[in-house]
Amino acid sequence: MKPTALHGLACLAAAAVSACAGTPAAPLPPPVPVAAADVVVPDGTLRVAHGVIQSPTGKPFVMRGINLQYGDDPGARLPMIDEIADTGANTVRLQLRRDTSARQLRAALDRIVARNLVAVLMYWEDDVTCKSGTGGMRTALKRWTETWHEVLIDPKYRAHLVLNIANEWGEPDAQDTFGNIYRAAVVQLRAAGYAFPLMIDAAHCGQNYSVFAKGGATRIAEVDRYRNLIFSTHAYWSYQTLKAIDDAVAAVRDQGLAFVWGEFGQKAFQADIGQATDHRHLVSQAEATGVSYIAWSWYGNGADARALDMRDAGSKPTLTTYGHELVEGGTSFKGIRATAVPAGS
């Protein structure tokens, strides 16, 4: 690794993800664990208790959701929030981009609240997704704490929000750079006034849960004054066996922490190169064990990933074969419509 990259990592983790250009700021003390007696139960937000996501009223909440690539085309995708709600889903994972405006975010959240959905707000950009550089992470945190801050602290959205810090960022290494930077990010986001859950994707395109295993997720959670974190894994080419799917869930849940399948592929995607994910096993196991999942995705995948679209390209929404199976159920699982319960219920 180049010296400049090393400096960037050290600055990012030590200075609570502050700007690192030029002369480094004086390092701040690294985030330290919050004693159990000092943990605060957030008020009026979704929350995590003993590994279970709960509604603001304390009832268990299991995500049955769908991803929406909103930031790619906010004008065209805004009405699709209603389409997703009409499937019975209780959650939409909403993609935001670097140029997504506060006004566009507010428009989406108004629609989400009106339909009584939970919004998992996710920052997606080329320098974050499947990358480990610090620049993209700094930009993500600047968007959360500056560009979109006024919207995110609006009380009318509080009960509907989860903040997915950086889509599929990071790689595992011996220095636990992933954990160090996420610990600093959690502290910074809490300092910005956000008490709602923060979601952290696994490393290596969201698929390598080793960064969560052997206490890795616990070490991140310990610096959160609210203990309000959700850990997410994405199932694509690394999940070709049923055991891989089951092991990813156990790695987090065995630590008493909350786990979500934030994305997953399907049997017909990359099957020609032997890298298909058995979505039927993933969903049936999730239903059997109360694990949350958010399917990828409603609409907008490129030609090489069109098999992942749940909706066709027509002006009126028609479910694809894959979309119909996820919504209405298959031979081994009940599907979104039959199992989704709104967070306020």
C-alpha cells in the first residue's frame, strides 16, 4: 500500500473521519467501548435489543424489503416507492448517490412515510461500492452529516429510518482497518444527532462476513452509545452453497447482534458461470428463523444483470417471474406479501 493511502487510513480512523487533506489534524483518541450502564435506549426510533430489530414501540420487526436504485434517476423512480409498497413490502432500501439533493431525499421520505414503510438509506457510489479507499468513505460521511443532515434530523422521519453507511465498502486485513474505520464512523454519526439504527455492510462487495466474525461485529457495536447497529451481508457469487448462506447468518447472530440480508442474487443470475445464489434457500431459511431480507432489486439493473429486476420495463408495473416468486411466494417459501408486517403494527 502506498504511504499516502496509509496516511489516509490513519487519519480517517484516528480523527473520527474528519477531512484528511493537507497537514493531518491532531489525532483524537480512538473510539472506546461504551459501558453497558451508559448505553441509552433511543426514543422514537427503530432499535435493536438482544439481536432483534424492534419497532419504536418495542415490538419485533422483521424486514421484508426491496432495493430501489432511486439515486440513479430520482424523477422516474419516485413513483416506484408506491409500487414497492403495493407488493406488501415493509421496507425499501433506497439508493442515494453523491449528487442526490436534500430535496430529492425529502420527496422520497415523504412518500415512504405516507406508505408506512421503513427506509434503509444507502449511499452508493463507484468509489465506495467494492472499494476500500478512504476518499469514498469520507464523501459518504460528509453527505450524511452535512448535505442531508437537515432532512435526517426532521422528527417526522425518525421512526422510519435506518442509515446504511456505505454500500459494500472495505476489505478485510490483519490490521482490522475495516473495523477501525467503521468504529470511527459510528461515533461521528452519533455525534451528528442520529439515534436510529446504523447498518454496516460486510467487506468485499458486501459478501465477506469474516470482518463480523470472531467478535468483529461486537467490537464495532461496543462504541455505539445506543447499541443500535444492524449488520448486513450481500449474497452473490460467494454464496453458491447452502452452508455459506447459513454460516453468514450465524456469524452475526451468534454474537447476539442483528443480521440482515441487505441484497441477494438469484438462481438464474450468473448460473452460466457457476456462481448462482440459491435465493429460494435464503428466503425459506429467513422465513423459518426470523431473519430480515431486502431483495435486489425492483428495477434498473443493466443488461448483464436484468435477471435481478423484479419489475418489467412497462409504464404499468408488472412483476417479472423472479419478482412474482419473491412477492407471492414459491414452493418452499411464502413470500413478501404473506410475511411482511409493518413496523407500526
